[in-house]
Amino acid sequence: MPRIPTLLNPPRAAAASPIVTMSLNATPSQPQDRLQQDLTPKSYAEAAEKPSDAGQKKSKVSKKKKQANGNQKEDSIPQPLNDPPVPEPPVSEKSYADAAIEPPKETQANGVSNGDKTPEKQNGSKDAADKTEDEKKIVYEKLEGPHGVRLTSVKPDEEFEKEPKLDRQKSELTSGREAGKGWERSSIRWAPLNVPLHRRLQTLAVLLHTLSIAGMLTIFFFLCSIPFLWPILFPYTIYALLSNAGQSGTLAYRKEWLRRLPFWSLYASYFPARLHRTQELPSTRKYIFGYHPHGIISHGAFAAFATEALGFSQLFPGITNTLLTLDSNFRIPLYRDYAIRLGLGSVSRESCENLLSKGGPNGEGMGRAITIVIGGARESLDAEPGRLRLVLARRKGFVKMAVRTGADLVPVLCFGENELYEQLNPQEHPRVHRFQLLVKKLMGFTVPLFHARGVFNYDVGMMPYRRPLNVVVGRPVQVVQDAKPDQAYVDEVHAQYVRELQRIWDEWKDTFAQDRKGELEIVE
């Protein structure tokens, strides 16, 4: 009985027999389809690291088909098909743990890849071309360090480029309407009345974020004063206290539309804040971003990693980042729902492991990232304008987490975070400082005694100063995954992390910290 020609074996001459089409890939790729046929599940790590050869196979088949069509006039009699069947490639057992050991190809600082491209890049689809064209419009390189390192960042709005970078004190004292004679020498300098509307909106955005916890608690207690709402508030309170949504790692409640609201652009432009990328990060790996310093409230971390105001998804496409905060914040009624929908997560060990081991393609955590403010509340007590003291020498828990989960460590340094507030000097008030440390030890958090400016004045209040924030993302420190990290290896990776952090400071301190009073210090 004659064999029926297929697309895998194209006819060498024209024939009137029907052609049966079948898939170029003999084995299914979807996990559920492979499970039905008793095939071993494919690892996403293998698929992401190896270039796809589907396009090559397709071109070969097309070439053979064209050759066959060209020989129709010469050969009118179909030839027997005796070609041996193509053997099926063996299914690899490679997992993410194996792929994490192999470092990816190096990329240039401007984002042009030097190594093998992923299947998504090889396809060359119209969507990819449109995305590349869009990135050219919104991403630009303007800053260059003394050693030739260039930073990539999202293009700011026209107002940011046009506004003169004047000295803060001089610009405040000479702009607007003076409130009487001697205003410059008064103890409290009041804001003028003719402030532009967009600056008022920026102030409102920062004020709402700064008072978000206190404001939502006030709303909750006000609702509790209404007996009609008790049947709703009582079960909700029980749910808020027992829910583990902040630790599950599923990000089921995360709302991208909330992270992309224009409201956050007003918030970021208040300082203004900018996010800079040293090099491109491949989306086939997972990362732990270490943010420094903590400052008083970590405004830079929130603007860069909890919202899309600074263009994180444009600078690092394919990476889903989660900013981590205290687990107690997810027990606060109303605020917990707000934080979860912004995509925030708990900084507990369980939460970190879940975020880095769940989600992503094939559920292996590929393309996932978490941002940890390493110094924590202890570092906030050392926040002083002009100085940068990092509580990092004995902080190695995040390194162990990176080794256990196979996540690369990415140091992040924010220039200007410590300049947003003034607080009591620990050397001048040692008793107050010791009391703050005692509160930190007993309750897990502390309250810095700080002040900055107000809504209608420039000297007293909880509003941060309008001082630039420049968040610089450094080069990743790659780790070898190990379920039981060796202490010597942890110390080695920690030393590499500190060196990369020091490199960021040395490279950009003359650009972003020109008024510094000292150099970078690693304490405790």
C-alpha cells in the first residue's frame, strides 16, 4: 500500500494524492498535553536558555517543498519515499536549579545583547519590533561615569528637562510672594500663594502616601463607630488578621492598572525621582534587589519598585518585581488591601521563598524578583543628610536566601534618600538614640524623631524636602543554588555584593552626591 506524503517528507514530484498536514513538532510542549501522553514535563529553564530551532526546521521544509515544485516538469512520476524517520530528540531533565548555575551571556550596558537570543527575540514578530521601537522612544542614555559606564533610564517629562536645577534654599527664598519684610530670616518660612497647580498636586500625592497608614486606620475606626456596619467589619477584621495573602507569593490580588495610575507620576515628580539601569537583566532568571539606604520612609524604593512611575517594566521587561515590607503592615485593616493590590509582599522568609519559587512560566519563579530594604528600621536611625552609613556588615540573611533559591543579587543604591529628612543627631542625643534602639529590640520597629517641611511651610512638618532621588541599579552578582548554603560561600557572595555596591558609589558619587559630607560607610 503506497505511503501518503506528509509535510515532514515532501514529495519529490507532483502527485495527485492528498496531503495530510501535521505539526512540525512531534511532541507537545504544553505540560497538560505531555502529561496525557505520559511524557516527561519540559523545564522552562531549558526552553528559555536554548535557542529555538523551529524556524530552521520550517525553512528547511519550505526549501524542500520549493525544490519539489520546481522539478514537477522534469519528473512526472512520483518516487518512492524511503527516507528514514527523523528521530525524536531526547527530553531533557534540566531544571531551574541546573540552569541557575549556568550564567547567561553578557549584555552590553546599553541593552544590546552579545549572546544567544531567546526564542522570543528570534521570532522577530511584529509585536517585538513594535516593542523595540517603543523602547527607543522612552529609554535614553545621557549619563556617563568616569570609567565609561553609561546609565539607561526612562525619558523624563518636558517639565523635568526645562526646570532649572537651582539651589533649593535660594530658589525657595527668591521665588513667589514674600510674606512681609524679614521673611528670609523668620524661623518658619511660609510657602507663597502663587505656587503652580502641578506642584500643589505633587505635594498632595506625597502627603497622601506619607499618611496612608494613619489615614486608613482613621477611616477604619470611623467605620467601626457605625453599628450598621458591624456585621461587615467584624468578619473582615478576622479575615485581615488571619489572611496570608502577603506571604502566599501568588500575587493574585496585584493590579497593574493601580501601579500605572498618573497619580504616581505626580508622586515621583515631587522630588523628582529617576530610575537608572547599569545593564539589562535577562528575564530567564530570578533576582533579589537589595535597596540602600533605608532612609526614613524609603520613598525611592516605593517610587521605583511599587509603582510604574519610573518605568521599571520598560527598563527591565519580563521581570515581575515585588517590594517587601514588614509583615505587620498586612494586619492593618484597609491598608493591607491597598498594599496587596499594589503588589507589595511580606519580608518574611516564607514570603521570599514563595515569591521566588512560584509563578512565572511553568511555575518555577523565572522572571520573578523581590526588593528588600536591607538596612531595615535600624538603618533609619543613621539617616543623615550628606552621609551614607549602611547597616550591612552582618546582614547576610538575604545572601542565604539568594543561594537557597538560586536568585541573583542585584545591589541598588539610591542617591538622595538620606537628604529627604532631618533627624536628631545620635552623637548629640545619645540617650534618645539608646531609647530608640531599645524600642527596636522589643517591638521590631522604631520611630525616628525627624522633621522636614510642611504642606504650607518650608521648615516644620512630615513632608519630605524636594530633593532629587536617583535610584541606580547595579550589576547582578550570580550565585550557585544550594539548598544548604555553606558559610564560606555565603561570605564570598556577600563580599562580591559589597564590592559592587562600593563600585556604584565610586562611579556616581560625583554626579549624584556632590554635596556629600563623607564617603560610603559599611557598619554593623
